[in-house]
Amino acid sequence: MDVRKIAKLAHLEISDAEVALYTPQMADIVKYVEQLNELDTDDIEPMLGGLTTEGETTLTIREDLVQPSLGQKAALSEAPSGVAGHFQVPKVLS
């Protein structure tokens, strides 16, 4: 488990002590999640969806209907920063 690489991808600076702390924790997490590979899912239909903030199951099987788009002005109205009709975001690549 390359904790330093993961930290770099997440733009986090971590100390040697944190690497020593997080490496076994992350290995345990991966080991736990890998248990899912042991489940027999041959007869399970793939599904997308999740829960609402109220914890209710969302309806994910519906007809795909064409609807009007939100529009540039409305989309940018709630953005923290917009420049020349575009979302302005912090630079993440060097």
C-alpha cells in the first residue's frame, strides 16, 4: 500500500509517523473490501442508485426523458466563482 502516493494524489502532506500509522489501516480497509470478491453475484442484476438524504431508497429505473437544460446563467448563479461564462476552479496541475 503506497500511502505516500495516495496522499500526493489527494494533495495531502503527511509525515513519516502518519505513513506508519495509515499504512496498516489502509491495508486493513482494502482487505475488508476485497471480501466482496468472495460473494456469488452471478444471479444479481446490476443496479445503480442509492439513498436519499432521508435514507429512503431512490427509484433508479425510469424512462430517460429529454428535458431542457439548466442554462448557463442559472448554473453559474450558485457558483463560488465564474469568469466569462465558465466555472472558475483552483489550478490542480503543475
